[in-house]
Amino acid sequence: MVRRQKRFDRLVEIAHAASSRGIDLRIKVYGECHDRFKSLPPSIIIRGFINSWGLEVSSNDIMLITSDYEGLPLSLLDFHKAGGRRVLAFRAAWAEALFHGSSLFSSTSEALHKLQMPESLRYEEKMLSKYFDKDRFTRSVAHAKSFIER
């Protein structure tokens, strides 16, 4: 279910604004979608839960994150692993710690403006490493896997 803090309403607002301005924007949403969002603009496609969604990512795709707060979104790591390097996130403390200002938006109009300049949305892999300790994560995953396999 789409949680309130994910701010799916921002995504819908961006899609409607893009459509009204003639901007070609196609948004794929992975995961469950709450019933109140079943009437969506045609530019939003609900894909549902797909374990291998990373196979659908291309290097030209943009990950649009509309959440009010996050830790480190694990979907960002999947996106990165699949070759995605462009992110546009709602300006919030968690996002400001991870991305440059060029990858942050505060309003629908700012998001639309930035989505039309995708080269400015690139982030550096080292930005992930300052926020995320790969070795610690690898150890944690190995520990969790060994626990599950018991």
C-alpha cells in the first residue's frame, strides 16, 4: 500500500501538470497502489510488485522520489545496480544529504523544469558511498541470509 509519507499525490500532480503542458512523461510505479489512486493519468503505469524490476531500467531513466522522508531507499540501490544514474527527489533532509541541489525539487513546476534537463540529474556513485557503507551492508546481508537459511 502506498504510505502517506511516500507522497504519491506529488507524482500524480507532476503527471497531470506535464500532460497539460504537452510534456511527454511516462511514469512506471513499482509496488502496490492504494485504491484511491486507481483513476490516474495515462502517463502513470502501475506495474505492481516485480522482483526483477531492475531489468526494466535503462541508463536514460530517471528515478523520481516524492517521499517526505526516507532512510536510504533500497530501491535506489537497485536502480543504481541496474545502471540508473539520474534521480530527482523531493527536497527534504534525507535527500539533501544524498544528492546535489540539481537533483532536488520543491515544487511541481521545478520538478517539470528539471525533468526536461535530464543530464543535470546525474549523481555520482561516491555520493552513495558517503551515505552507505558497502562493507557493513554486505556483512548485514550475509548475516540475514544465514539466519533465514537456518
